[in-house]
Amino acid sequence: MTMLTPNELELYAMPLGEPAMGEDPWSEFDKARAVHPWLAKWEGNGVVIHEYRAMRELFGRDDQLRPPYADVVGHLGQEGTPWGRFTQEQLISLPPEQHMLLRRALAARFTPRNANELRPMMRETISGLLDDWAPIGGERRKIDFEEFASHFPISVMFTLVGAPQEGIRLLRDDLEVIGLAHSYNLDLFPRIQEGIVRVEQFAADCITERRANPRRSDHVEDLLDILVRTGAENGVSDRQLVDLLMFFFIAGYDTSKNVLTYTMHTLLDRPEIYERCAADHDYCRKVIEEALRWFNPSTVARYVDTEFTYRDVTFPKDTMLFFPLSISGRDPGTFPEGWTFDPERTVEPDKRHLAFALGRHMCLGQYIARAQLQEALHQVAQRMREPALAAVPGWRPFPGAWGIRGLPIAFTPAREMEPEPA
């Protein structure tokens, strides 16, 4: 049998980056499936893997694929810029030995047990935000839910590293625009560069302050303590420590915020599920897992490092592959009921959602993300009663950190506080 390369196949050309794609990617992927069951192309950029099974089987090939960041920096002409330097040297771009050293050092702070220990802090954080945005009692009110949601995950991340909370106000707009970098819109990069410089300085100041004023020896280590100690014990440079802290700030902002916003958007049309979330803390966990199948913000790229063949298609070295994890959970070949939002869905082991990716780069913060989304949904449902869409939402570019840009809702504030879960 003749093995063809993607360039030799007839494939649908995805209009990635076009505004209409951000608003409705689903119809474009339907068109792609009609031409080829698991491949499409992005003109001038690479190949799109759009089938769940193919994503699952290919994405974990760490020995044949490489992270894209150094290549993307060159492709976009961003060499020598602040964003270009950070992107080429961040945690996921490090050589495997250094990457695993730092990942192992940090892993103890990202276990399910540790995430559960952080839940009281998460509850306190979301409760404080709700006191400002949805105070008890009063008349029906309107807010931009995406703006509200943008304050929560990053507040948790700042608390994890002992960073001053006023930094959120200073850096929120910077983190917002940095999250658009992988939509590959060159017009955004002057503003992205400005944001990277400010986030870098803030991270460096946090590390300098902790070294100058270490906490008591009997205090439980936070994430910043571990970073500073690991750096001293393993010869990690200050440059790498700053990059790690920047990575956590940037990664901790867009993804959880976009999932929480899209989940609210989904539940506006499912009031019975939303009402149960207010009453049933454990049910919120099921809703969040279903929400992560239903939607996640990520399209992840890789470059072929060693030529290989998969299902009679040969992928030459340096081919760029896009894995739209964001749409994988509604692949009709894997999820025939995928367009039904069902928190009670039985999940087979080989059909788990891919929201946190696979392989050696699987998201380190996945358990913290799950816990904070569950805690947020439970309290939001208690405090923002009878929510309804107040205006047409906007959409972020696809690919990139995809999701809703602006979710105007109206709701009735709760009349009294609900007790915390046991």
C-alpha cells in the first residue's frame, strides 16, 4: 500500500484564525470530517488532527514529537523579543532532563491530596469575590460573567505563591492579551511584548522579596518556597525560576477562567442542572468533568521530530501538527451522544476527556484546576440565582486560548448565605 503524506492527500482547509471560526468551530470540523475522517489542513501552517482517537494515539508520542515553541517563535518572526525568549525557554520547552527535574520538584504541590487541602482557601477566595460581585439581597443585577471569572483562578494562583493580591489588578489585562499569543495574530504582538515585560518584572520581584524575607522555618512551604529551594539545591538559574513563576501565572489565568465562563454559558439553558449545583457540592464535580469534555480552551501544537507513519499516512520531519483538544470531546465517532450535556454520563477509561492533554507534558495543575472550578461553580450557583443571558456574547480566536469574550448575564442575588459543604 502506498503511504501518502498530508500534502499528497485531499484535505479540508480549516479557516483557523478567522472570526467565524471562534464563534462556531463545530460546523467547520463537520466539513473537515466529510473530506477526511481524521485530518484537515491549515493553509501555510500545518496539519489539523480532528478525531478524538487520533489525538489520543498521536499526542502521547513524546519520542517522535517536540514542543512547538522554538519553531513558532521563528515562524512568527519573534526571535529576540521578550515573548520570543520566554516562549523558547519556558518549562515545557526545556530539555527533557531539566523539564523532569523541575516537574518532579513541583509535583508534591500538585497532587489530588494537596488540591483538596487548598479547598478552604479556594472557598474563601470565591466567597470574597462574590461579596463584591453578587452581594446578598438586593434587586436583580447585570454583570459580565467573564470579567468576574477572570479574577478567581489567578487569585488562587497568587495565594499559592504568596504573591500580593494587588498584582492581579496590575497584571490582569497583560495576562488576558498574552493568552491570545497562540492565535498567531501578529498585530497583537506589540501589546503582548509589553505584557510579558511587566509579568516578568513582577515574578522577579516576588522571588527577590521571598529571598530577602524568608518565612519561618516551621511554616508549610508554598509553591514559591519550593521554587526557591529547588533552585538553590539543583543549580536552577534565576532566569529559569522567574520563567517558572511566569509560566504558572500565565497558565493559571486563561484556561480555568474560560472553562468557568463557558460552563455558565452552557448552564444558562439548563436551569435544572444549575439549581442542583447550588444544593449538591459533589454533583458540581460531575458537572465540571462533563464541562471539560464539552469544552476546553486548548489547541495544542507539536512538530514531528522523527518521521513516522500512522494509519497509512506518513508525517515527514518538521511537519506541524495541531491537536484541537477543545473540540475532541464532541467527536461523533467516539461520543455518539456528545451533543448531550449529561453530568451523569458513564465515562469509559479510553474515552476520558483530553482537557489536560497527555504524555510528559500533561497539565501539572489539573487537580487544582478541577478543585477550584468545582468550588467556584457551587458558590456561584448559590449566590447568582436564576441567571439569564443579558446580551450576545463575544468569542476569542480559534485556535489559541479559545472561549467566550464577554458573557453579559442578569441574575437575582441570593437572599441569604448557604452553609459550606461538610
